[in-house]
Amino acid sequence: MKSDWAALRVAVKRAKNLKIWWRDDDATAPSPALDHLLNLSDRLDLLVHLAVIPADATTSLARAIDGSSAIPVVHGWKHTNHQTSGKKAEFYSERAGIEDELSCGLDRMKRLFPHNLLSMFVPPWNRIGNEVITQLSPLGYGMLSTFGARPTPEREGLQIVNTHIDPIDWRGSRNLVDLDQLLAHAIDLLNQRKDGRADPNEPLGLLTHHLVHSPAIWAFTERFLTEALEAGATPARLTAPIASAD
């Protein structure tokens, strides 16, 4: 990559006490891409929060990440779109069975990952309805993560920790977004925090999807996280309760 990363390093240094975290979505089973993800996480010494689809998750996935640097979190139920129009979502509009799916998803994840499951709910496509949010805490969830700057650190008994940077051009090439555009976006996010336009205490989140990464996306992921850490950012330690099997 030839782009100048100096401005990003400066922005990270100016954003004093910057915490960063990493979320990767759509895991269900072991794969060479998952191996790459885990190896990168180890090299960076940065936990990767692995959003696992409960209904499709395999016991082989549980074995693959046992003892690794991956922290499993709950990624919906089946990652199925239930919207009849507009943008895709699994847990946006009220429908029969939502509470059961939320409960079954957490219960299945507890059985698969009894030792290191974080009680975080990650709605597929990062979309969730207000009425659904109210159901999460009573079912045992302690944290909610979507995409974009959080409006508040807590809501309905949940800690809110979102992701902010997605390197994939989903609506176009499905490869890496223009690098200069990505860096400018990250710098703007950091400047918003410094200027008081965004919550300076929210960890800056990188969102990846290991199963669809091109070499360019892998390269950006490694370079971005390396640059941020070397410029003074530190890994966030998320503190939502660790869910455990009954």
C-alpha cells in the first residue's frame, strides 16, 4: 500500500487514551480464512470478537477457537432477512418468535462456548428495532454492538459498543474500499472525538468479515490495526458479563 499513513498516526496520537477493538462477523465453522484471522489476532496481540451465527454454528468451530484469541459473541439467530421491503434485517420489525430466537441463540452459544462467551448481541446487517432492544437485557444479554457512533453508552440495561470502520465495498466491487477514502474516514472519526462531536470514550471499532476477504482487505486490516497500536491506541477490555452455561 503506497498511501501515506502518517496522518492516521497523528490523529491516533492526538486522540489521547484511544481504545480500539475488533469485531469479525458471520462465523459458523472452521476454514482457512478463520485460521488466517486467528493467526493475525495472535500476531497483533489483539483479541478478535467473533460474531457467530448460533443456528449454524458447529462444534468444530468451538474446538477451533478454544484457547485462541477469539472471543465469541452472538450474531442474531440464523442471519435470515425478515424484512419484506427496504434494508435487510433479522431483528428489526416485531414478529412472532423473536423472543424465542433471542433466547435460543444465547443458550446455544453458552453450550458451544461455555468458558469465554461474551454476552454481546450483534444483529445481522447491524440493524435492530427499538422494541427488540428492550428484550435483550431480561434474556441475559449485557451488551449490544451495531455500526456507527453510539448515541449513548448505555441503553435498556445494555452497554453499547459499536464498530465504525468497514473496509469492504459492499455495494460495489466487494473488494477494499478506496484506501485514501478509508483513511480519511478513520481520521475524521478521530477528529470528531477530539472536537467533542462524538463520544471520546467509545472504543474505535474495526468491522471485518473473514470469509469474504481479498488479499487487499487482509492487508488493510493488518496495517490499520498495526498503525493504530504503534501510534498509541490500546486494546479495549470489554466488560459485559461473560455468559456461562447453566
